[in-house]
Amino acid sequence: MKIIIAADSFKGSLSAGEACSIIAGQAERVFPQAEIVQLPISDGGEGLVEVVFNMLGGERKIIHASDPLGREIIVSYLQLADGSALIEMAGAGGLTLLNPREYDPLRTSTFGVGLMILDAIKAGADPIYIGLGGSATVDGGTGAATALGMRFLDDQGERVSSGGGLVKIQNLDIYGLRDLKYSGKLIFLTDVNNPLCGPSGAAEVFGPQKGATREHVRQLDQGLQNLTELIERETGSDLTEMPGIGAAGGFALPFVAFMGAEIRSGIDFVLDLLKFDEKLVGADLLITGEGRTDAQSAMGKAISALAKRSRAVGVRVAVISGAIGEGAEKMLELGVDDLVQATPPGQDLETALERAAENLKNAAQNYLVGLKSELSK
């Protein structure tokens, strides 16, 4: 028997590597003769650099940047042997850098992430991959683009570089961006296909989890609409409906518009680097999982891509996640055979996070023992 274990991180509790190791331990115990292959994964969000570094190596470049509220921090990104660079936007623009009381997408900015991109550009990296996920921002990428020399100006000629100022922008100045003369490629990696504005857009879908009230959501959505109208006036292109442009608060917008940046699937990028399809050959079972599996998981996230690829070659797929939420049953349509919740019924969130490793271990053991019994009949 060959078992592939390819878990994503359980946000707030377990890294992808830790989750895979826990599940693998139980697989080895229940199926001692099996070939167990561990493939920690990331869909472009937190953990992306760790996953790629553990797989390919590279050099961690350490720089001074700023967090979403402008406080100085030390961050790192990955320089790879092929000349490319890999940046996690969550490293300088993520929610995990803030106290929950500080969540405020009207104030937060991606400026610090822009400093990371700027450093990679000056180092001559090409392409530069930017993983989008776990962001604290809905600034339409204005903060990051400002770090690269672009200016977003209100009617007084003052700079704007945060979500709350998007509705005030009246003019764009891209000369500083052009002065960089970067001829390489920026590639944004994301796990979502949301457009920029509207009911499925950056503000409406992701704003509340970043601290936005209903009024904030309305203001941010209007601001993103204003920004895209100004960009359309400059470029002639309407990017509001581009799949994935709403990821991380519209982060990629100015870079797609003015630098020819691309948006790609984060999980497909990682799975291709891992040579996942080759490793899947001869497998009998794939076990994956994440912190919470729900309707969003079926919308391009990591485990949906794993399920599709596995079903295509007839491999059984099990999902063991911290929580199985509303809409998770959609995963069954994508090729998942078994959905398992690791958190015991009635356990509160704080306890579940504290006991995440124990819960995952018990759930994996129970599932695998049950599977062994089923296969022996």
C-alpha cells in the first residue's frame, strides 16, 4: 500500500509539516508495511516559503520592512538557485502580525510587502513569486506599489496608501514605477478566484475577517471601484472581473495593470514544484487536511486541487481537518471520498487550537483503523 500525506497548515495551530508528520505517524502504526510519502503543501498563503525551502533549499534574504500598521519589523524572503525569489505577503502584511484589537482594513497597508518586492527587484530576481494569503489589508495594492515608486494622490495632492483612502484617490503617478526599469516578471500566487468588487469581491468576502464592519465593507468596495476606474482610464483595461484579482484585498491590481504581472494558482505552482503527479503514481490513498474545510475549500483551495488530481488517476482521497464546516460536502463532488473532523463535538475553539496535535492524532488513528477494517472485509 502507498499512502500520500499532503496536508496544508492548520492555521493558528499546526504547520503543514507538523500536520503531515502527525498523520504519517498514525499511518505507519496502522499500516506498518505501507510506503508513506509526506508532502507538506501550501496554496500560496502562510507556510509557502517554508514548504519550498524544505523542498528546494535556497537562501533566506533578511531585510527591514514594516508591518501592516507601519511599525518596523525584520522579515525574510527566499532566493532560489534558478534566480527567482519567493515572497510571502503575510510576512509583512499578514493578520498574524497584529493583535485582533488592531484589525482595521481602513488603516492597514501593504507597504512593507512592497519593500520586500523592491529588494528582490534590486537583487535582480526573476521571476518574483508573491504568495497571497492571510492578509490584513484591503488597500488594492496601493501600499506595495507606493514602496516601488508609484503615487496615488487625493484632490490635495496628498499620497494615499491604505484601504480607507481608496475612495479619495483622484490621480495616479506611475513614473517612479517606470523608473525601476524592471524587465522581469511578477507572478502572484493565490488560492481564490474572487473578482475585485461586488458581492464576491475583496471587501465583501474577506473584509469582515480583517476587522471590517458593514460600513467599512461598503467604503472599501467603493474605494476599490474608484481605483479600478482610474486604472482603466490610464490603461484602457477593466480588471475588476479578472479571476483572483480580489485576493489579499486586491493586492495584485496595480502590478497587473502597470507591470504586466500574472496571477497563477498557488497550489498548482507548489504541486508542480513537488512533482506531485509523479509521486501520485501507484498510490492507493491520499490524506490531506487544513484548519477548516467548508464551501470556500471547493473554490480553488489546496485540498480541492489535490482531490481533482487524485480522482483523475483513481486514488482514494481523505480529508482530515480541524473543522468540517458548512458547504464542505461540495468537496465530495471534487473527488473526496472521506471527510473527517479532528475536533471533538462540543470542544470550543480555544481548546481545539491548544489540542490541535492531539485531536489530529486521534482523528487520523480512528480513520485509519476504520479504513483497515473496511479493506480487510
